[in-house]
Amino acid sequence: MQPKSSPPPRRIFLTWEDVDRLIDRLVPQFNREFNAMVIITRGGMIPGGLMAEAMNITHILTAAVDFPAEIGRDRQLFAWPEFIQFPSEDKLIGRSTLIVDDVWGSGRTITAVKNRVSSAGGFPETCVLHFNPYRTLFGHSKPDYYADVTDARIIYPWEIARGTDRVMLGEGDRL
């Protein structure tokens, strides 16, 4: 008897107008000014750029994080992150720093970046377009700021027809 497989997650395809609405929901939420932004590659690049422009943040840095896959699928979620690229401490110390990514799924990447910014002497807060509370590995933890909550796989307009999961705009639900 084969194990019952779960259905694939539903997918939501967003337009650029949908992304504009999400950014418009996020910006009024910020309860302080940020004098630095750390954008998590690759997912945070576009939303981070849009928010940096809207908020006039000019001190923009990037972080690239990888989690090793070779330790086995069931233990992979507990692996330590490898920071491929990360700003030096002197760029973060004493700065109120907004950390931006597209989605909080498991929360591993953005939490690792937040902890490293904090240990460098920065004052980090996290921000994503979409928060998936059903996949988080951190209990009741959630991003400091998020535009929407979902359990779906979000396909952003910059992801259409890219990579191994090529999708066509006509499939799926819309926001």
C-alpha cells in the first residue's frame, strides 16, 4: 500500500498591480523610520527595491543564505545556514534595519538574517509580502510586518515562465 500523497498546494498568480497594492498595505504599517535595509536574495530583491524607493531608504544591503541539502530531507529543516553573502558589521551597527523577503514560509532564512543583523549590533525588524503561518517552524513567531496571510504558493509576476516550475499566467487563482 502506497502512502497517500497530499494534493499540490494551490497557487495564486499575482500581477504587478497586485504587488503595488501589497506594497501600499505595507508602508503605512511601519512604526519607525529605518536607516538601513537588508534585502534577502533573490525573493526580496524586487519588493525590497520598491519599498526602499517608497520609503526613501538609501542604505541598501543584501544577504544571500543557503541551507545545505546534503544532510537528508527529514533533517534539512534543522540545518545551520550558510551565509554566502552578508554585510559587514560596520554597515549594520547601530542602524534600525528593515529585513525584506517576499514570503515567510518556514521562516528559517529571514530569522537567520535577523539574528545575524542583531548580533552585528543592528536593530532588525522583518518584512514580507506574504506570511504563511501554516508552514512556519517558529511557533507563534511571525514577521514584524506583512501585507497578506496565505497558505498558497504565491507566483509573483517576476517569476512567471522562469526556472523549473514554469507556469502560465492563465492558471490558478488571483488575489
